[in-house]
Amino acid sequence: MRWVKRCAPVAVLAAGVVLALPSTPVHAAAVVQDPACMSNTVPANDSATAAIPLPFAVNLFGKSYTRLWLSNNGHVAFNGHPFERPNTRQDLAAAGQPVIAPFYADVDTRGAFSGLVTWGTTKIGGVDVFCANWVGSSNQGVGYGDVHDNRRNTFQLLLIDQSASPGVPGDFDVQFNYDKVEWESGDFDGGTNGLGGRPARVGYGNGDRLAPKLFELPGSTVPGALLDSSPTGLTKGSLNSTILGRYTFLFRGGGAATGISVSGQVVDNKGNPVLSSIEICPTNPGPCVSGNTDANGDYTLTGLAPGPHTVTANAILAGVLPETIPLQIPATSPAVTANKIVLGRPLLVPDGTTITPWHLNLLGLPSIDNTTDFDVTTTACPGALVILRVFASSGQRLLTTVLPESATQPGQYVASFPGGLSWQPDRVTFRYEITCPDGSTPPLEFDIYLDPSGRVLTPSGAAVEDATVTLLRSDDAGGPFTVVPDGSTIMSPSNRRNPDRTGTRGEYAWLVAKGFYKVRASKAGCTDPQDPSKDFVESGVLEIPPEVTNLDLVLNCPESTSAIGDIVGTVAPVLSLSLGAPPRFGTFSPGLTRDYLASMDVTATSTTGAAVLTVHDPSTTATGRLVNGTAALPTALEARGTGGSFGTLAAGPVRLQAWQSPFSLEPARVEFRQRINARDALLTGDYRKTLTYTLAASTP
């Protein structure tokens, strides 16, 4: 294995080789799932706990604390019971006492589908940790005021003892973890359906308006900025971590170095804004800070230390080349503006030029294998002087040569390259200087990608096609290593499949972020040549960056031959729907205004291209209302699918769930709501209706 040093802070794992190119942090679940963390439950209310003892003392703004109060409303306080409802009109310094707030907003856990707030203590990496969780028992998240649960957030606060590491009592880390952010404000804060109004604040403050000390993440109180639907959402960025949705603040000596903020913009070569991931990393060892640009191509990242850094932008969409620029962060300024980053697109091979042999690599780019011979044939004017210069993506010139004209094909110029070139796997640019006999100089320039030599092979060197390759990752070289989740944004949009399959030449490719990796390869019937009891082989630990080349994984596979033949299976048209136990509201209480909730699970199967599930009341008597004999409830019954909005059955069929592709035994939940008003006349007995549930084919 050969290690090649590069400057870019992140990397590409391509065909067994790791190259320095940018990407984004890991998109794994940020919330720590530890039963000890969730061993105590806060009742469903809009208040806070009694004092909770901490497993270690924390030095917060110069004062030592050994206990805290946990509020349902997304924060903890250190001087006593916090306000029942947070006032997001004012910053966190106005809370009246020191607070740490992963999501300072009107959380309300009284909804039927909301989880409860929990807390506990545990050990992570051998150190004491206090956990507060707005997660729920099944990771369903928490609702918002006043008693709403159609949108839910899942987030967590960890206080991590760090007194032993630097040897200073009271030092600790604050960690905010976010898995899901669907709402930003409650009714009390002027929100509508959980959106708008005065959104949440995220950060910490000392509660002293006269001598305020506070920090709030960018996007606090900005409508939409913290939501999953925004490129600047809490689940889309990170601080002092490569895990998306994880923000770590290092409290040392009573305060946290909130660091310097860096702002900038990313555009394409026509000046249009580009949605991109952004990663700012120190040139020397240290944590990177990650995030995304907004719709205008703008970004602001905080928590950066002075010194030399690199800023790397990688477009969310494939087909745009990443770019890394240097950045010097001075210690004298709280905010720095980086140079504009311009992302370009590859120069395509033009008409009249052929490459033999060539292929599209697993990233969809025109590529050659620099371990085998290849020719590049170019058409120009007959009798021209043709000079070819080849450049690496860094700008280094790799080759200069004069091309001879074909003796049998006038106007054709062939550059022949032997296998085993020493060029590193990367993008190279072919630039021709053509001077025709009439003095004209037609320009010609294009990019080619060199495939690296690492593949999955047999001991004899044959390619192992269709092998399963799995990418594993850890924040530490010593592990533990876990499989990168399929679809994770640790991998660029060009390939987010994990596990993946090797191509016809045994190659595979990922674009990945900074970290420690292993690659595992397996195929049915194949074993580890060194240990036949193992049905896979695995690389050693790969630290990214720097880049790694010549990473061949060897599987011992039996020799076999293959033939092509069809096999056919027929699927008959199927639309099936199975209903669970009938929903029941329970007992209606006269004289009280209240919404009653009930739900029912259904299981659906469809072989059509798309399908929709609806419910309606076929009765012509009091349509959409529950009846008890001749008596009918005044208010119509409402229904919705999970996560949707309630619709009234009095208005006709209610759409519950839609699918855009075939599915089998797909679970779905139907939720019902019945409003009983205080002056409704209720008749003893059961109010009921027979409803019709319809699963029908639909046009996508």
C-alpha cells in the first residue's frame, strides 16, 4: 500500500483507492441510543422536573453546579425551576438564570402520538455523562404546544465530564444531537401548524442581562432555518464532529470557545448559486466544522479557531467538480469572509476525439484504466502541428509531446499510452495546441478520469465481478467500525449505495468524508485466502486523508463458467388491504370540550405502479358523523394517515396514504379524531359508523 499526501481535507474512496476530494459528514443517527440515558421519564406536562443531581460538577460561567432542572421545553436550568414556557422573543441571556438549550421552544408532550422527555446518566468512553432526551420510547419525537403531535422533533442534550482529560475540575463538553426537526414554534409563540411565528433558539446563556454571556447557533429565531426541510437545518450540519446533526461545545474554565464564524458563497462558473456541502478544516490536526449552503449559495459556520484552514465545497448534485480554497483565520476578528468558491463542470470529450479503450466508471465519468494500454485519437486539419500537454487536476504538467499525423488517415493524430503509467488516479486534462497550415489555431481541451488500480481480485489476479463491497467507518483508528448507512451523506450523491457491487473489472467507488475507514468484500462461494473459514476479506484501517492507492482485496473464488438465459416469473394484479382491530375512542364525557383520538393499523399490498389509500363514509344518513340510533354527533369525524393532516369525512373520501411504486405487506396507520363540545347532547350507548377503506391504483 502506498500513501500519498494531499492537502484537501476530505477524500474519495474509488475502486479500492482513496483520493482527496470533498464530501460531507456522516449522516448517521446523531442521538445516542443508550437505555441508561433514558431510565427516568418526565410526565406529559408543560413544566420541569425537581432538581436532578449531576454525576459530576460542571463549571458554568465561572460557578460550580452539581445539579440542574430539566424543562420539557428543550432546555436545562441551573439555579432553580425554569419558566414554564420559554420566551423566544428574547435571547438566552434573558432566561433569568444559566441555561443550556438544544431547542429552546414550546415543547408539549401531551399529544397522543408524542413521546415523553426522559433523562439518565451513563458512561461513554469511560467518562460520566448526563443525558436529557426529547426522543420518546420508540424514537417518535416530541410534539409542540398546544397539544399538537402532527409534527415531531427528536433531539438530545449530553453533558460529558472532561475534568480528567485536561485535569481541570469542572471542565465538560456540551453536546446537542438532532435526528429530526419538523417543527420550530408552538401556538404560544405565534406558530401555525408548528411553523413560523417566533422559532426556537439553540445555544446557551448565563441568564444575566446586565453582563450577558451567551451563544446561539446561526438560524436561531429564523423561520425555517433549523428545519429538516432547509439546507441549513440542524440535521444538515455539525460542529466539532463528522456526524451530521451533532454539535459539541467544549466548556473549559467555565466558558466555551464559541470560536470565529466564517461566511462565504458558492457559485458555478456562470455565477449561479450552488447548493453545496461545506467543510472547513484546520491545516494542522484538529476538528472540522461542516454545514451546507442555502438557496442563495451562502453559508456561515461557527466554532473555528485562528490559523490556516481549507474550505471545501462539494455540490449536492452530481456532475459538478468540488473545489478547495485556502483560508487564513486571524485571531483578531470574530467573523471572517472567505473568498467566493466557484465550482466548475468537467470538460467533456468533444466530437472528433475517441479514446480506446474507455468506459464510464461507477461515478458516471469517462474513464480509462492506466494499468493497460490506451490510445487517444484526435481529428484536426491535415498537416497541422499538434502539441499535446496533459495536466493533473492540481495543475501539474504530466506530459508534453508532439503528435504525428496518421499516414493512412490524414487529419488524424494519435497519442498512444502504455499501461502502468505513474500518474496518480485523478482527473487529468488533455490540452491540445493545434496550428493549421492556414495559421488557424482551433482550441481543444477535455478531461479524462484515471481509474485507480485497486479492485477485488482472485489470487490469480482475475477480477471478481458482482462482489459485495461494504464501507465501514469510525471516528477513531481503534474503532469500533460500523457500516456507513445506505444513503448516508458521508458519501457523495454520485454513489450513496452501501453495500455496493463491483463492476465487470472488479472495481468500486465512493466519495467519502474525512475519518477512519475499512472496506470489506464478499461473494457467495468465496473465502478469505488466509482463513477459509471466513467468507469475506477486510482491509486494514484507512485514514482519510491522506489518499490510499493500490488497495487490492483478494477473495479466493472457485473457477466457473457462465451462460446467458432468461427466467420469467409472472405477477398477477393484486390490490389487497387487511384491517387491524377496529379503532375505539373510549367513553365520551358530556359537558367537556375535548378531542378524542383513536387509531387502527392496516396492512396493504399492491402490484400496481402507484396506489392510494382512502377512507369514506358510504352512508347517506348523517354522512361523516357517528350515530347512535337516530342520534348523530354534531361534529364530523376526522381522519388522517401518519404524519398527515386531518380531513373531515363529511366532505367525502379522505386521502390517507399514497405510494409511488409496488409494495408488499406495507404497514400504515389510520388516525381518527372526534371533537365533543361541552354543549353537545349525548345519548347513552355506542356512537358508530361503518366506514369503507379503499386501496386503488393511481397515476403517479
